[in-house]
Amino acid sequence: MAKASSSYFRLTLIVLAGLALTASAYGNAIFTAFQTDPNLLGEENVPFNTSQTGTMIDGFAGPTKVQFSSPTTLTASAGSNAFSAVNADVGAVINSLTITLPLGDTFGDFIVGMHKVPPPTIEFNVVATMSDGTTRTSQDFRFTGNTTTFLTVTTTGGAKITKLTFNSPSTGFSTLSNIRISDIEPIPEPSSMLLLGSGVLVFAQVLRRKLS
């Protein structure tokens, strides 16, 4: 009986661990590109509070910092919801860009408008790094025309994103504008994780006594 109880106890812990990973395991990221603004509800603008120039610049969605980094030097004006490659007006482009919430927070949705000075062809793909460490990669998008291309990244199944990486080695893009984000989830505080862990341990101890 004791051996069976021990087996049930171990099985219960395995099930609890599996349940904790279920949402991210079945979640997905969906990439959609339009040449009209999708105007999704619930999205929060990401303006730049100060003028910035560098390979790493910070916007804010409310109190949450949104960081943009690239090998290309970027520039943004205070109060704007857009940034460009330095010297974009004479042909400089952004070929690679990473977007993160540097405090470790995650998010569920992201929208951005992409524009390129002539010749106005944009080719790119996007890689989403999920909170469980896996990645999702978009199709290769290609748009031609002197207009803004809007990329929307949404998630399903409770999935969360930790990082987006834009890759455009062939054409690059000049400017990102109308930046929006939603479904931000702060990283759990250590005290919250401790409380959750304590609850699981108490549940396991009670179950073990009942099975003894």
C-alpha cells in the first residue's frame, strides 16, 4: 500500500508540472501583414518619451518599457510613436531589429507599420520567441508600393511572447510607426512564485497523507 501511495504521489506531482506548461505548449503566434491599419481594439501605443539616437532605444506602453535594438543606428523624436534608421532620407535601412520588454515581461499582441523610401519594396520575416523558449517563424512577406505595411502578431491558447526579431536582409525598411502592444503580463514577483510553490507543496502533503 505504501509503495502504491508513493507512486500516486509522484504521478500527482508530474501532472501538476504538466498542467503548468499546458498553455504555452498549445499556444501559437499568428503573423498577418496588411497594407491598411487593422486598428485592433485594446492595443496600447508605444511612444518615445525622450528624443533618442543609438542602436538601442526605449519606448513605453504606460509604465512598461519596450526596447528596440538593431545593428543599425536608430533615431526617435520625443513624443512620437515612430522611429527610423539614421539617414533614412538618403537610403539607410534597418535590416535586423529585435523587440523585447527588458524587465522580463511578456506580451500577447503587437502591431507596427513598416515603411521604406524608394524603391518601395519590403521583404521580411519575423521570429517570435515564446515564453516557453520555443520559436515561431512567419512566412516570408513581400510588399511593393509607396505605402505602409502593417504587421500584426497575435497569439492563441494563452501563449505569450518574450521577443520579436525582424529580418529583412534583402531590402530593409526605413521607418517603423504606429507601434502598439497589448496583453502585457508582468514577470511574477518572487513572493508570488514562493506562494504558488508553497500551495503546491501543501496540496501534495495533504494528498500523501490521504493515500498513506
